[in-house]
Amino acid sequence: MTEPLPVTRRARALEMLLVSALPTLLTLGRFQNGFVFDDVFVIVRGQFIHTPARFVESFTRHTMVASSLEAAVGQPSLDTYRPLPLVTFFWDAWLAGRETWSYHLTNTVLHALVCVGMLELVRKLLPSLPSVSRVALVCVFALSPWLSEGYVWINGRSDPLMSLFLLVALHGALARPGLLARGVVFASCLLALLSKEVAALALPFVVLAPWLRADSAPPRTVLAFSREVAGPALALGIYLVLRVNALEGLKTHEGSTQLLAAARHTPLLLVDGLYRTLVPSDYGLRSLRDDYTGLGGEWVAAASILCVAVVGLALHYRQRAPLLGAGLAWYALTIAPVSLITTTLWPGFGRYLYLPALGLVIALGAGIVLVAEARPTLRRAALGLPVLVAVLSAPLLVFATTRYQDEATLYADARERSPDQAWTHGFLGLSLRRDGDCAQAIPLLERAAQLDPDDPRYLTHLGHCFVETQQRERALAVALEGERRFANTRQEAAFLLIHASSLPVFDPEQAEQLLRRCLAVFPGRTDCANGLEVLAAQRAQGQGSGP
């Protein structure tokens, strides 16, 4: 297996067709899916991507500008600057408006292109793999039910978009050195960074790519090496300038406490991601914070020991299988930022595995070649392993696609899997409230507020549901409880608004005091400002029916 296996043009085209067509066919059910999760706020309720004149703002504003939640959320705890996905949303909005077909089509094409790019990368880095094993290895990535979150869910597209451009950059770095190749590397790195900030952690691998290919000639002088570094470095510099201009800073975390919690969760994350990527398992929307917080120190210790063992294995075989260590390093480095997400409520996991999985697939391929060469008796089993994983993943991918049929299906499935986690009840309740079904939303929001009293969103929406269903006494009780719990924070503003809307006997002066207090704790909050305008108009007309 040490020599490259010849591949005809026809066989190469067939391989490309297989790795792109299989995930496309298995996820055709996505075209029956509606808008869920963040899609609702960006595509359905948001106006940004439906206003072509605001196109340039994609590059000058925080990504949250595309969401209808921008005014309520303000500056998120983690900065995001991803103008390129927003650009693609403008295209989809122009084609389909608020219909789903164009958004799903774009994601389908993106994932297919990533799979083809991955196939060609495997061909260059692992040329001795037989055709069936090579296709199956890429299908481990292409058909993974967990990775489907990145492209079956519409607003997850930043990950496949970033991965596509990084693959193009890697191919450029592996090509014959020249001005065109360096231009491709620079442009692709910049586009990857503009797709998602995590791309910055993959740039070192673009620079070092020539060392990973057995038949390539890596630069041997400082000047030659500097030429390889120039493209990614220039792309990173331009990106940082654009990002700082848009966000006025580079905020990545809230404080040392969050960093310590993230460090504790990192071994768990590494093992969890390794398992979900390479072992076929049923997909479900998850909150990593809630999953990891309840695990004791023994779990962290066991995960740490396993991580050390994997690192030791890679170091032991660094001479015979350098791609094993390189692939694992890619995985570990690109998944590391997700450890911050494990400290806050941010449902989702599969989309964060999309880019790291590229490294795991390369590492798996290198391991298969190593075993096949070192242990001839295990050659057939090693080469057949990716085939088995791909076959087992295929039906799970079909079922994973149905999870995103609508929000009720998505959150009901999560609630069934994790009934003790507040967000599974709360997010289903929030979805029902948006659809105008407060009768079903109220018990779910009450349960969520009971399980997680420190999260104001469940109590806030519960209060609004009571207002909307004319249950003023219960609304007032929620408002007073929220004001007590979240006094002198921005979260208090929502409860002050509920209070003003649920006064037993409407008092314009008291309502005005509450709304002014709302603007004091949350300057610029539009609903409180609008309430004051309504009060002023009512006074001018001699009315007193309430804001």
C-alpha cells in the first residue's frame, strides 16, 4: 500500500459523484423542512437580508444585525463577525424571499462541494488508499448524522462555507508553487475567515500543508517559507482590521471564571466530539453546558486520560504516520473554541464538529493505512472500517434530517431526550408563544423557570403569555418576581414592561415610572420607548386605557 494507486478520469468522476450525491439524496427530506431556531429571526422576522440596500452593512456590522432580535439582545457575550454567510442569505432572499427552497438548495450545494474537496484532499494526502476505502472514508464525513446540523439547518451554513474555502486554500498550498497558487491561498483564507472566525485556527495547517504530502517539495529556505506564510498572514491581517472596525474590539469571553469552566470541559468536549464524529449515533439537539455541568470530576479525569493516550499514540507514530498527528491536531485546535460555548446556553453541537471532522477523517485514514501496512492480517478489516461506518450512518442521517422539520419537532425531540434540562421545555414554550399558542406554552415555560430560575428568558415570556391571555394577576406576580431577582440588570427591563402592562387598575403615572425605569436599566429598549410614546399620545387625547 506504499505506492499510489492509479485512478482513471472516469473512476475519479464516479468517486466525486458518489460523495456528493449520497448525502444529497439522503437529505432530500430537508426540502420539506421549514424555518427553525435562528432561521426564524434572520429569515422570517428579520428584514436585513430582504433589504438589498443594506448589503454593505454585512461587512461593517455585527452579524446579529441580520436578526430581528438585535434590539433585544444588544451586544452578545461572544462577538461574531461573519459577513460572507449573510451575503449568501441576500442571494437566497432575492431568489425565494421567505420560502425555504433556495436556502436549502444553497446548503445542499455547499456540503456537496465540501465533500468533493475532501475527496481530492484524501487523494493527495493518502494516495495509497483503494478507491472504495477512499470514498467510504469521505462518506464517514459526508453521511455523519451529527454533522448534518451544519447544513440541514439553514443558519448553520457558516461552517460548511468556511470549510469549503479552507479546503480550497489547502489545495492551493499543495499545488505547484507560483503566483496563481499563492493568490488562491490568500483569497480562500480571507473568504474562510469572513465565513467564520474559527478559520483562523486552521491557517497554520494551510502554511504547513506542503510538509504533509509525501510527493511535495516543501520550501527549504526562509525566503521560500515566508512566501508560503504571506498569503494566510495577509488574509488574517485584513480580516482583523475589518472585524475590529465592525465590532470595535475582539471580545471572546466574559471573564476568568468562564475560561476556567471552559478548560474543565475541554477534555469532555474532545472525547465527545471524537465519538459523535466517528461512531454512528442518533442525532439530537443538545446543550453542551447542561450536558457537561452535571458530570463529576471522575468523568473529566477519564476524558483527560483518554486524550493523553491519543496524543501519546500520535507521537509514537509521528514518523510512520505524520498525518495521524496532523489530523488530530487540526481536530483539537479547531474544536477548542467550542469549550467556551459549553459554559453558556447555546443549543447545538453537530455544526461545531463540521470543520474539526475534516481533521479526524484524515487522521482516521492515516490510521487505516498504518494498520494495513503494519498488520497485513488486519488489512481487510482496516480498509473495510470506513465502509461499515458509512453504511451505518446513512439511515441515521435520514432520521437526523427529519428533526428539523419544524420547531415543534426539534424541541419536542430534545425535551424527550433531556426532560431534566430547562431549555428543552423553555425553547418549545418560546416557539409555541411565537405561534400564538400561549395555552400550551405556559406550562412549559413554568417548568423551565422552575428548573432554571437564573435564566430570565423563561420567566419573561411566561409573563408576556399571562398578559396576552388577560391573566393580569399572574402576570403581575411574574413581573414582581422578575424585578426582585434581576434588579439593576438589563434583564429587569422586560419585567418592568410586563408590570406596566398588567396593573390591576391602570395608573398612567405609575406606568410612566415603570417604563422610564425600563429605559434607565436598558437604554434604547424600543418597546419601553414605544410604551412612553403611547402614553403621551393617550394623554394628549384624554384617554387612559394603558400602553
